[in-house]
Amino acid sequence: MIELLEGLRDAFGEALRASYYIFIVFIVLLEIGLIVLVVKLINSGWNRHDRNKRQQEIRYLRPLDERKAETDTEASGFHGNETVPEGAWIGLEQLAEMKNKTRIRNKKILKVVALIALAGIIVGIIVGEFLRRPRYVDINSAEVGSKVLFGHYNDSNGWIVLDKRDDKLLILSEEAICYKKYNEEDEAVTWSTCSLRKWLNTEYLTQAFSEGELERIADTPVYTETSPTWNYYFDGDNTVADGENTIDKVLLLLIEEAEKYFSNDKERRTFIAVIERCTWWLRTPRGKDIVGEVDYSGEISKNGVPVNDEYTAVRPAMWIELYTK
């Protein structure tokens, strides 16, 4: 039963990610509906209480027509030296009282409206956060497929455990952390020479992780294979020599790893800033200045994209050490 409920929650959370704006619109419309309902109820209660009095005041202050001008109950207001019947003065006092009650009622309505709006915002934030955040486990007891929390960068600190070997975990950022070029210039590069590798292993490391977390990130030997001799974008020889072997703390997945660790395209999909689905870099070269990527649908684009593409996001991976007991 618990597994069923968690499955329903995860499914609803995934739908919420894909339609976050629709969810916000729904909350706003729900608030408006509640406000209208409350206003009607308040007005209905007050109206039942004072409807007869209102009608009475209108009768007191309504000018008499010519056919009633000569009667003893004339209440047409102040006209020269005419006297105003006692009933009319009572009507004026009651009208002033009714106006004061109306002002008090309007203040109550405004307070109720403000409280409903505030409650709706709070509930929307809490529900949205709960539904869109999957359940995380303690990093030291995580298994393959688990989700853990580690570091913090641009409101993104969730990671998926892809592999576990020799007291180490291979983790991949659950969401893309930012949009960034694989290389700042459109030129032939390898993983060892690209600007993204340098940024991930310098600025990103220092900004996203504490000293204790940095100690847990393992140094990983990285080898980048030769690019293919043919590519969709080129007709001639488009190979680029193997890059130098590197030792990195942060890296990107290879095409083979993106195929190995995910069973289908849906699992490879990711988002940036919660609601925007995005493409993300792989480090496998597909030409002199072309690199592999995963597209919006989660499909691996083996033809790749130019290394200076501005609209491909970064989804870092790393091996981290498990604490031993």
C-alpha cells in the first residue's frame, strides 16, 4: 500500500513538473472562487438581517409624487421652510447607521480576502514543494536508483545514484544546474581542453560544496575516445585526436553511460529551474567541434551539437566516497 501511494505521489509530482504553470493557475482560480463564495455568504447574511430596514429607509427618503404632496405624511426633504416629519429624521439616522455597518462589513470582507489569498499562497508553495521533490535517502545507505542530497548550486542539490563500487557512488545531478557552453569558442576541442571541464573542476566545485563534501569527492581517471569519421554536419573527415587522459572530480557522462544507466528516454529527461525541460551535454565527441547530448525527449542525440551551443544545459556527475563505519 505504501509503495502504491509513493508511486502515485511520484507520478503526480512528475505531472506537476511538466505543468507547473497550470498548477499555479489552478491555485489562483481556486482562491478567486473561495473569495467570491465568502463574499456572497457574508453579503447574504447581512442582507437577510437588514433587507427590511434598507427598504424602509428608501421609503422614508423617497420624494413623494404629486398625488401625495398634500398629505400629512409628506417626507420630501428640505425645501425652503418646509418641516421634515419625524419619521424622516429617524430614516436619516438609520441610514447613517446602515452606512457605518456597510463600512465595517467591507473591512471584514477585505480581511477575509487577504487571509484566503495568503493561505492559498502558503498552501500552494508547500504542496508544490512536497509533490515536486522526490524522497531522498541518507547518502551512506544509498543504493543504485536512490536519490540523495549533496552540495547546493542554483537551488539544485538532488542527485541520482547510477552506480556503486568499492564504497563509492557514481551520482548524477537530478536536474541540470545551468546553461553553459561546452567550449566558449567554436573550435576543435576534447574533454581535456574544453572550457566546461575547467569550470566544473574549479568554480563549480568551490561554489557548490563545503570543505567536508569536497573531501568526499573522488579523483576519477577520465579518458575520451576518438570522434567518428562522419557526422551529420560534415561531409569530409571530421575526426579529432584523442584528448589527454585527465584526473577530474567532476565530469560528464559518455554516450555509452547514458545508455547503460537509463533504461529508456523518459528516465533521461531532466529539467532546469524546476519547470523547464532541457537538453544536456555528454562528453563523447562527435566531430572536431561537435559533442553528444541528450535532447528534450530524453533521446540520445548521437550526431551531437556544436560545442559553443548556448541552449544545452550541464548535468554533472561524480564519484563520491562513502563513509565507513
